[in-house]
Amino acid sequence: MRGRYRCARMYYTPRMDRKTPAPVSTRYPNDTLERLDRRAQAEGNSRSTLIQRYVAEGIEMDEYPGIVFRSGPAGRRAGLVSGPDIWEVVSVHRSFDDVERTAGWLDQQTSAIETALRYYDAHKADIDEWIRRNEEAAEAAERVARARQAAS
């Protein structure tokens, strides 16, 4: 078993709640660290940053079963495992103000919508920011479409 594990020091600071990160020493198999390093390099992040993200998101997924995290051009965001992003669920729910209608509209189980809304309650600022940015992008696209239509 000797030689198969290396130690990696990890610093985790969720949302900068602490002034100084608390060091945590963990051991990982060499192949795990190699995969982690390849992933970190591909994303342009440090190993430590990636470990922090995996731990934080793993805890969130444990606390909110059915929630996953996905990357995209606009960044990482929470979503339902087989459905829309949480910000989309919240936007639709605001229109209907009804869990069952939201579930029907999004073709999801009501339990998934309830989980998404619980996640939202704990992360309102982040989700509201996603909604705001999406609404701004939609308004900008609509202005462009109107301008093109008026020009033709």
C-alpha cells in the first residue's frame, strides 16, 4: 500500500465566511490526484480550488438529493438531476405560484420541484442573480429582434 497515496492539503472557505481558511490534510490515491490535476489544468483552476468545489457541491447534493451542479458558458449552477436549472424552476414557480402546476409545466415530479424550492430558500441571492441575468439577456435579445424586424 505504501506509495499509492499522497497527501494533499486542502483549504475550504465557503463564501469567505472565515477570515483565514482552516487547513485540512487529506490523502488521496495517486491516480485520483492525477485525474484531479488534469481536470484542474483543463479548467484553469488550482487543485485546491477544485477540491473545495467538489466538497462544497458534494455537501449540497447530500443535503438536497436530486440537485446536481453543471458547468456552462455562464458558469456553474445548480439544477435538477434530470431537469432544468434551479433558477428556471424558480422562475416558472413564480409565474404559477403552485408546485403541481410548476411540476407539470416542467415535466418533473412534485418532489423534485419541492427540493428545488428548498434549495432556493437556502441560496436565494445566488439563484436570484441567475434569474436577473437571464431576464436581462432575454430583454436584450428581444430588443435586437425588434430592431432587426424594424430594419427589414
